[in-house]
Amino acid sequence: MKRMFTAGLFILTLIVWGCAKHGDLQPGETAGPDSKGPSGTDQIVFTPFGPRKQSEVRLIKEGTHLEYKGQELMQVQNGTNKTLMNFGKQAPLSGSQSVNSVNRLKTLSSPPGPNGWVTYSGWTNSTSQPISYFATDWVVPNNPSVSSGQLLYFFNGLQNSDHILQPVLQYGQSPAGGGNYWAITSWYVGCATCPVFHGSLTAVSSGTTLHGIMQQTGQTGSNYNYTSSFTGYPSSVLPVSNIPQLYWAAESFEQYNVTNANQYPTNDFVAMKNIELKTGTSQAPLYWTAYNAITDYNQHTIIATNGSPNGEVDLYFRNPPVPPPPININNALSYDWLNGNGSGSGYINAPAGTLVHVTISAYGPGTLTNFQLNGPTLSGPMGNSVYIQNNSTTQTFTMPASGSASWSGYFQRTGSSGTGHISVY
């Protein structure tokens, strides 16, 4: 009897220890495929693409990759090219189910509070070359002061109209695993009815610097191969092959089940830094647009530095909007025409006596940007009315005693692509 009791106690101890390990990863540990909850259940879970059925979430283990063969998506073994699983045809998204649309949340049950992409920046590649490289550094923030079922996601991502590829930092329990700690892995998610995919989850500590990266690794006709990963974390690598081009880039903060600002990290924001994005072999003409979808706690995005490399986008969870920079145009660092022809006007502001630099840019064949400054004298041969075609120029002027100078301008393009910008520093 004693032996039987001892054996039973030993087995029970193993079970309890296994459950404890499953629920609380230590930094550097990875979660296996059983970390997604009881088998056989088909509850609603919340991915970086919003609510999905548990049965639609799949782990892609190291040593395998996703690959389209014809219209069907397969899990394929690296090296041997052996098909391990056929996920079938991937249905396209409807207009109301776009990757970053909160409307898709209405299709399935949703937790309390506003949910989805909270605040983010976006940029559409309108160059003639595909995005070949997109990297961002950020530091894992502090834990929230209150942990009560919230799920937080931070990521840089690349997407097309149907799918998004993203190296993701999470806090909380996601379909990939997790708990009241920070963890990372890569995701490939998309259409409203097809499966979503992730790598193995690895716990990380607050203060850890992450390097999230997506790279184009090949091309077959009009389709491309990509990988998503965190540098130094091999279990986060998620290769996807033979997919349509990913042409929209984002830096984003996403949430589920947040009803109190204390469920956010105790930091005020996460700085997405050292942003580098290449199209082909060249640095991209990167000008972000900020979107603030949920603002109940003054969440907002600040474009600290445009361009590539060394760009920065700051994702704020709270606090009033940051005051405009000392030198600004219409209270921002730049005025941009991103969606076609248009005009603009306003004020450039800076302390009196400041030497203000104004960069006027037109990107793309058949593009023209005009800038006119009223009052102070611009340097350069064109005087106070500058015209730039598919190029850029930087002029200077000294800010008068009023601390403000009015401007006007317009942007024109003859084709369907191209952008215009006026930036100040």
C-alpha cells in the first residue's frame, strides 16, 4: 500500500509540475504545441488578427515552413520539401475584414472594452521595387501594475490585402500560450476563415532589447518568400514561401480585454526605434502616417523620425499628446501628400532667430511639389517659391521675432503612385 501511495504521489507531482511549467515560462524557455489549452475545445481566442476559433490556430515548428503550392497552403519540411499538412485554399478577405480593421471583431464574440489595433503607423510601398527588409528595435516594457486577463501585442509587420507577417511581443494569454509575463514569436495571419499560424513562444524579461525583422528571401514569378523572426531567438523564425507581395508596413500596438489603464505597462510608451526598411537594395522613402483607433486613455502614435535607417515611431498608451517639436510645420515634423494630388497651407513654428531647414520632396515619376513661404527669405536660387520634380531640396530661413511664418503649396502626380512632402528641422 505504501509503495502504491508513493508511486501515485510521484505521478501526481509530475502532473502538477508539468502544469506549472506550462502556465509560467521562464525567460528563454519556449512553449510547445500543448500550450494552447485543452485539446478538443474550440473556444474563441484572440490572435494578432483578432478573434478566431481555437481550431484555426496552428503551431509551425522549427524545421518546417509554410508554402503555397498552387492555390493551397502547405506546411513543408525544410530540406526534404516533404508536405506535412495541407491547409487547403485560403479564402480572400472581404472589404470589412481587412487586416487592421476593427470591423472584423464583430464577426465573433469580443471581450470587454475596445479591442483591436489601438494606435499604429502605416506606410504603403509605392516604389517599383518590393519591400526586401524591414527591421525594428524595441525594449520590452515593464509589466502592468494590474494583470486581469488583458492581452497586449506589439509588433512591426508587413501585409498585403489578405495576410500579415509579424514578429510579435505579447503580454497575457494568447493562442500561442503565455500568461502574466512577456513573450515573443512570429505570426502569419489572415483571411476570415482560413487557419492562422505561429512559431513557438519564448518568454522574455522587461528591459530586453528586441530586434524584430522580416526579410524577402526569394522570388518565383510574381510571388515571394519571406521570413519573420527575432534576432537571437531561433524558435521565433517563421518562413513563408510563394506568397503574394507584402507591400504595407506597420508599427503597431494591439489590445484585448482592457478596461483600465493600469492594465497597460507602467511605462508611458514603447519606442519602436532604429527602423530600417528597404525596397530592393535601396533605403525606402519612408514617411509614416499615424492612426489612433482607440483613444479612451489618450493612446496615440508619434512619428519621432521618418526615413530609413534610424527611424522611430513611439506608441503611447496614456498621457496627453506630446507637445509639438520646437521646430514644426502645422504642429508636426512634416506635411505629406500620400494619396494623390492636393494642396496645403499653414504655419511653420520655431523660436525666434532659429535657422529653419525646409526639405521639399517629390517621390515618383511625374511628381511635382510646390512650396511657397510668406515673409522670411528662403535660401536658394528659386527664392520663396520652390518647385521640385521627382527629387528633393533643402532650403533655409531665419525665423522672425513672431516665431511663426505662413506657407502654402501643392502636390501633383501624373500617374497613380508617388508622394509629396514638406518637412522641417
